[in-house]
Amino acid sequence: MGTVNILLTNDDGIDSPGLRAAAEALLPLGRLVIAAPLHQQTSMGRAQTGNPEACFQPVPYMVNETPVEAYSLEASPAAVVRHYFVTHPG
């Protein structure tokens, strides 16, 4: 069985404790990538808001002393996920 790819997002922003807790739980399960809103977007999960021309900003992110590929974007969670798959096809 190959490595499982996991994309983690949330609606509380890249710096939220809940995102970190989820990352800690998911890290042992496969290749983890985090793509989350720059700021809190509570109740905006499915909204398609944000600048469509915005670019992901890489974020230094460590989980249990392991570096994890992480990005933030000034957009809603759904727009962040859509943007991730547009910019990282395959």
C-alpha cells in the first residue's frame, strides 16, 4: 500500500490550536500537507471568499519536531482547498 496523502484545513486559521491538534493526530498516518486560512474564518467553511489572484504563503510548521509542508491564504477554507488543488494538480 502506498503513502496516504492528507490535506488538512480548518476554519480557525493557520495558527489555531485545533489545527495543531489535528496535525499531531494525522502526522503518523501519511504525508501531511496543511493549507489553511491566514485568519479565523468561523462559519465560512463552504464560502468561496478571498482574492482569486492571491498566492499561498509558505508557513514554517513543526509537528512533534517534524517539519510539515504548510501554507496559508487570505481566503475561506473552501477557497483555500480549491486554490491548493488548482496550484498543486495531481
